[in-house]
Amino acid sequence: MAPMFLGVDSSHAHVQPNGAYHYHGIPTGLVAALTDGKPKMVIVGWAADGFPIYNNLGHADPKNANSPLRTLKSSYRVKSGVRPSGPGGKYDGLYVNDYEYVPGAGDLDDCNGVFSPTPEYPDGIYHYVLTEQFPYVPRMWRGTPDQSFRRGPGGPGGGGPGGPGRGGRGGPGPGDGRYHLLPPFVIEQLDLTDGQQPKVDALEDQTRQKLETILTADQMQTLKSARPQRGGQGGREGPPRGAGGPPPGGLHVIPPFAQPLLNLTDRQKQQIDDLTKSTSAELEKILTPEQMKTLEQARPPRGGPAGQEN
């Protein structure tokens, strides 16, 4: 943390102009009060998407509730090289854009969260973690933020994380720098229930983690930044299929428009096919037969924005 820049107190918080007291890091005073100074996992808040926020402790093995607790670390690291524009100079962590997410570099995903058991949810739940390293406080949502948290037409911060509608997970969709198992236009058509949404979110996170073991870091970054290309048939976007038809429906752990950009090996293609089958089987346990049929028939809206098509 950098109190000389933010003017934060010993709990990494300060008062904003409207008088609201808020945190920029681990609320040390609150954590001490909740844990009585003992090493415990405690909920310190709830995010706009309904997932809990915990202090910086978690299980050493996120799949084993009996594994010891340890301090969790983020997977963001300072970039190497120099800034191509703006203030210039070498990346040193002074600015937000000096950091990049490096899969596997820490314990947490790009939203600074993880799926694992907690005292309140012994069977496991996706939750956010406050860390001693950047981003300190999660800056993206894994789930869908409640509309009551919107401050304007573009959502919190005027178009920041979680814009209008479901599936606003920190961006508009393909090409926003994040992995999407289901694009926003599909989420809209499925009309997921409050019970289904967290399960789909968790499945997306699990699928992303598995993809990170199949693809290289460069391929993963290409996938997250890939966007459908303009010029598809009938005003649709994305590469043509066959004689220029729309992209196929159904589940794709990697969207058809992104596959040619990845230069996949034969082994990777087989692994992705296997992952698609297993993920589809898990999705069938979450969705109703009618929703699965909707998924198979889902197509991007005509002339919609590129970020909302798959």
C-alpha cells in the first residue's frame, strides 16, 4: 500500500469527499476484531455480485478443507520493460497499468478470487480475497453485479465492471481481457435463476483454470483479447462457417472465432474437445432441458456490438 498517496489510516482506509469511509486494502482493525487476533478466515464484506469477501487467509489446498491455512497471494505481477505511452519510463508498480495477471503466479484468479471451502461454506464457494499485494481489493466481478450498485448508465464508475444486464463480469464480453464460458448474449437468453448463476460462474472459473493448463500463456492472452470480426453474414459478426453461415450454437470452451488465432496443436485440440464434453456434461446438471435447447439455438443478435457476440 502507499499511504503517502492515498492518505489512508492504519486500516488502509480513508474518508472520501461525500463523507463515506472506505477501504483500499485489508481492513486490519476489522479483521483483528473479528478474529480476536487469531489466524482465521473471516468474511469482511460482500461484493455486488453476491460473493463473499474474505481476509487474506485460505487453505493451502483449495480442494481440501482440512489443509492448513496460509496467506494467499494475488497472481498479478509488475510488467517487464517500459511504458509505451503515458508517463513513460520503466514499469515499477506506480500505476495500475503497470501490472498484469499471470496465471499460476499466485493463489488467486484475475478477479482476486478462488473457489474453495470456507468456515461458512465447507463444501466450497467462490469468494474474493483481500491481499497484501496488488490489486489489494478485487477490481473485477466474477459474477453478475446487482443493478442496485449501478451509479449511472454505464454501471459503477461510468462503464466499469459489470455494465448493464447479466453476465457483466467486469467487461462487455469477448475481447475485454477476460475469459467467458458463455457470452453475454447467451446469458441474456438463458435467463438464469439466482440459484443457477453462481453455479455457472463457478463452472466458468473451473473451465478457465483447466484451459490455463492446456494453453500457453500467450495463447490464453490471445483468447481473452480476441473479438469477433465484422462482416459475417446478415450483419452478424465472426468468421463464416461453411458457406458463410452463422457460428454454431451450443457450448464452446473456446469460441469459434478465436480458435484460428491460437494456432492449436493436435494435442491441444484433443484436450479442448475433451474439456468441452466434460464441461457440457456439468452444464447440463445446472440448466434445465429448455435452457440447454436455448443454448444450442443461441445466435448473436444482428448488428449487435462486437463485444457481445461469440
